[in-house]
Amino acid sequence: MCIYSYILVTVLVICTIFGLVSEINVGVELSVRMTSRMSQVVSTCDVLVVVATAGAGVYGAPRRMRNMLKFMDSVASVDNSIGAQYSIVTERKLIAVLLAILIFFTGT
């Protein structure tokens, strides 16, 4: 799953940068979207922020997952040390909430 995300984001980032460079190389006279130098700068900054955010999210996901798993182990060890007992229904609800949190915050 992680390899697929790495490949997909890498290909999309490369294609985005090539598209951005080709759009800038056309010039402001022939460009459809970037009709002034200021719009070129603003569009470039906007696209690069999105690319950096996507790259940081996907490339940083394994590290964040390891940190989350360590945290979950520490929570489980606290539960074991205090002798917390849950019913099956409560435990399944807790697992569902934790999985939802993991899926929401990891994004992969």
C-alpha cells in the first residue's frame, strides 16, 4: 500500500512540475491561464504548496504510523497495568474509534 502511494505521488508530482514548467515556457502571450508575470508567480507558488503538502503527507506517513503504533502500545500497557476490563461490545467500539482515528490522521 505504501509503495503504491509513493509511486503515485511521485508520478503526479513529476507530471505537475513538467506541466507547470511547460506552461511557464510558453510565455505570457500564448498562455491561456497565466496571462501576466504576477499570475505565473502566484500559480507557481500555489501549485508548489500543494505538491509539498502532498509529498509530506505521503512520504511522512510510515513514520507517523510507527509513532501512532508506539503510542497505542503505551496506551495498551497502561490498560494492562491498571487491570482495565472491557466488555466485548465496548472493546469493539473502542477498536472502531481507534481505527477511524488512524485512518483519518494517516491518510493512506
